[in-house]
Amino acid sequence: MTKIDEKIEELRAKHPSLTKDEAIKIITEKNERKKKKRAIKTDRTNTKKIRNEANRPNTDKV
């Protein structure tokens, strides 16, 4: 059984009134929200890294 199947079965065990299609939709939406949140966090960190590199003095020159 794959991880998604396990998550679907866990969700259906907690909420027996859910159909398999509804559980799949819920899990998929949750994953999309997590991906979006992760992307926003990555963009924010990359912006900070770029800004800090621009402000850092260049030590390559002799």
C-alpha cells in the first residue's frame, strides 16, 4: 500500500461517512496547500540570501 492510500484509509477510518473520492480530494487539496506554503517559504529564504550576499563585502580582492 502506498503512502497516499494509507492516508486515505486513515482519514476514512476517522470519518466513516466519507467516500473514497472525497477523501482523495481532501488529501490532494491538503498537499497542494503544503506545496504552496513550502514554495512561499523557499522564495522568502532565497530573497534573504540574495539580499545578504549583496550587502556582504567582497573578500576576493587583494
